[in-house]
Amino acid sequence: METVEQLRDRLLARFPGASVTVISNPSPSAQHSLLLDHAHAREIALYLRDEPALKFDQCSNVTGIDWPEKEITETTKVTVPDPAGGPPKVVAQTTKRREPGYLEVVYHLYSLALRQGPIILRLRTGNRADAVAVPSLTPVWRSCEFQEREVFDLFGVTFEGHPDLRRILMWDGFKDHPMRRDYAEPDDYEWEPTPHGDVLAKAKKHYPEKPAAEPAKEAKP
Amino acid sequence: MSLTPEIGGAHVRAVHDEFHGDLLEVSMGPHHPSTHGVFRMIVTLDGETIVKLKPVFGYLHRNHEKLGENTTYLASMPYTDRLDYLNSMSNNWAYALAVEKLAGLAVPERAEYVRVILAELTRLLNHTCLAGFLMQDCGCSGTPLMYAFREREKILDLFESLSGSRMMCNYQRFGGCRVDPPAEWLAGAQRLVDGYSAFLDEFEALLTGNEILMARTQGVGRLDPALAVSAGVAGPMLRATGVGHDLRKVDGYGVYPRFEFRVPVGAHGDTYDRYMIRILEMRESIRILQQALAGLPGGPVMDPKAKLRGFRPKAGEAYGRIEGPKGEIGFYLISDGGPNPYRYRVRPPSFINLTILEDMCLGHTVADAVIILGSVDIVLGEVDR
């Protein structure tokens, strides 16, 4: 099988203008992955599926990863001239920078026809708040249908072009995305919005309103 | 009347013509006994014919993956038992394999053999149960299921004597197995394997040629091989469509390349083929078990360098998968160097095999949908996680 670097070069030659980056994996498994840009993701996926030399006909696993915003503290040594006129001093300087967070979707592809794989594709969202859309690969591999719905449900990534993007494991009225790293469990599970609230409100219509409570009788002396 | 209606849009008719009248929407489950747990499907019916089927998940959801991220690597091992609670030994192996890939651990030869023995016993257990449940779904109430459970109990007794628990085995470890199976246990396993063919002969004499079973299952729930591959269908479901894909052969993980066995494939991809594939796979499992029990080497069952406490793999990621009884069960792990996995993902075969449930059921009746679902072989602990 081609290495990931060869595959990247092949994709870049085939799709000029596309951005394909190798994300290397330092673990002993050495399963490196390819980061794709949104504009070419579906074309590249179709190419990977249909090209006779590749034939990645099965997308085995789809999952999301949450990478929250990170604060990175870097310490650098800076040479500062001494204002008193002495020899320049070496001062340790700490700078803090923030690395923006994003959500990532990972696809594991295998070829049943040629018995090779895995090829791992990654798609990243712009941030974790409002730019959370990535192109859906369900039109390319049917197996993405439920798994992308799961990523949408648990991570909050929206898939453009997905035929039926609804929550799948959590209920429809649920608001948050529980697999995000900063998800906080509600203090009171009873409060959590459930379909029962609406149902109970509807059910109230069927019952006559209770008469106003009578004033409490005066306590006997 | 043909028993094999076309799959796809052929039977999906206009919704409100005068002849068919209104459609009926039926919510099957989550408490319907035929749904094997708390699975629910919203079925739209034209008379008795299914024109639309939408599965609804999540009644057993407990966010298994979040639990995996909040505990250490080793502490997730017992949680994997609860995924597909019929096949805890296979789940353990898949998880151990993924962690071994992530950390680069070696497994002693004896442990690999023990894993094969346990995984194949699990396959026997799962397929026997499936055949019993499928008969139950067909309306053959009781007898085959009780026969299947009688054999299952024998295997569970073996599991209990080895691991301490019938179903929640928690037996595999990263770099080997928890305890070394003693000679008496191996003798017991040998006795069970020797007697299993006779049980299968009896079971098949009762069922395989049965005319009612053939009428109920042949041509029902056909699955197209190209669609099956595209939809990520794995395991016996995929092989029943004629695609000879078995990870024991393709990946050759563990010591499977040393054993001689065949991969049965179906010809029609219907419910009967899915039943038959399981029976044939059990025959092959018995062959593997005979070879593994005969060739079991001595030595340790744990890699002496493997650490159980304070286990912190280096940063990186790995995807490990095995051929579970229900299909490809895989674990995707990302380590950031800490004691807990940064990301812990299960690739659940039962869940992904349900992607094409609607395609298989369209044009069939509700009674057929029940046996099609039965032949998919789902366990809700794994579907909903």
C-alpha cells in the first residue's frame, strides 16, 4: 500500500488547489492521517473510493474529537541591554498565547476489494461555537449516515449535505453536546429539559383549573 | 406470488391514492419483545407492507465513551464487557488489541492462543443464541431457544470458572490475560468442543431443512453486496451477501494465520443465508478450537514488561479491530500521555449494521421485519452505548 506521503502527493497532483496535510502519529501504531480542506473533501473522498488503485470502498469508523482552546505558556530567554550601562542581561520572558479550539471529525477507510487500509481522513471545523460545519461524506459512504448523526449529537458538528441530520442517541429536546470536553452535567437532573415538560403542559388543558386555595382557617384559641 | 420482492423503491407507492388510502404509522418498541431489548422503530405501513422504517436509538444510552475518557485505561476494561454483553471476551480482546497497538506491547504466545480459544467460544455462544432467538422471532416459541441456552450455559460455566463471572468476564489485559487457564479448565473446554458438533447436528436436523423456516426466511430481507460494503456492514451480515471478508483472514491478527479454517459466504444475502452463515461459522469455530487446544504452548500469559498500575502510553493514537461475532468491533484511542485516554471511541458493529435495516425491510410485512431484525443480531448495550 502507498504511504500517506505518497497518497498526499497523488491527491495534490490530482486536485490542484486542494489542501492535504499529513498529520503524523508518534505512537507505535504509526497510523498517520490526512487533513483535508472542506472545499475538496467530497471530491477527494469520491476519488479514494473509485480510483482502481485505491478503492477504499468501506468507511469503517467515523468519530469526532473535541480540541478545546488551549493556553500555551512559552518561556524564552531575551537579552536586554542594561539601562545603567553595564553588560547586557539575559532575562527569562514568559509569553502566553492562546491556540484556538476546534472540533475534528475522523474517518477510517478500508478497502475490501484490495484488502488495504486504514487510510484516516480528518476534517476540522473553524471553531467550537459558530463555524462548526463540515461537508458530509454520507453521499460517498452510506456507513457515515448514523455515525455522522452521532457526531452531530454528541459533539455538535453539523454536516452539510447529510440527508437526515437529527439527534440520534440523546433525545430531541436535549440542548447540549455531552462529548465536548467542557460539558457540565446539570446539578439537578430533574430540571433537565425533557419531552415530559411539554407533554405535561399539554395534558393540563384536559383538566379543569383548580379553584383558588381557600384562606386558611383561623387557628382555634 | 413471489417470495422475493424487490428491495428499494419498487414497493414504495404514492401516499394518498384512492386504492391504498391512508398509511399507518406504527411505533414498534422500545418495549416490544421482538426488538431484542429497547430498540424502537417507527414503521410506516401500507396495509401490512412496510413503506418506511426509521430506527430510534438511545434508550440505553449512558455515554460509554465519556466514561472511558474519565477513567484509566485499565478501568475501562470492565466497561467493555457491558457493550455487547453476550460477547464480553471478544470486546475485551478488541480493547486490549487497540491499547497494545497504542503502547506497542507484545503478547506472549500462550496468551494469544488463550485469546483465540475464548474468542471462538464466544462466537459459538453468540451464534447459538442468535439462532435460538431467530427461531423465537419466527414464532417457533421456546424449544430451539431453550436448546441454544442449554449449550450457552455450558460455555458460560467455562467462562465463570476461568474469570469468575459468567458474562462480565473482564479477562483480557494489555499484554496478555489475567489468569492462566489450568489443565482442568482446558480439559473441560476440550470436552465441550468435542461435543458441540453433535449438538449442532441435532440443532440443524431440527431447523435447517425445516420447510416453515425456509418459507419464512428465504428471499426475505435481501441485502445487495455493494450496498452492504458501502454501509459498513461487517461480520456474518456482510459474508451472507457473498463478500468474503473476514478480519481473521484479512488482518490476520493474533495467531489466526496459523489455523486452517474456511470463511463461509452466502449467495443470496437473505435472512436464511444469514442464519446459515452462522451455523457454518460455528462449524469452522470448532475446527479452530480443536487446533488451538491441541497446539496450546506453555509459557507465561502476561508480558512481564506490561504495566497494569500507572499505565501511561505515549501520546499518539491507534485504531485496533477484531472480527467479533457480530462484525468488526474496533476501538479508537487517542493518548495525550496521561493516565486516561484523551479520546475513547468504540466502533459498534451492531449499530452500524442497522444502517441498512430500512433498505432490507422495505416491501416486507411487519412479521418479516421482526425476523430481519433478528437476523441482524443486535445487542442494545452496544447499539446505544
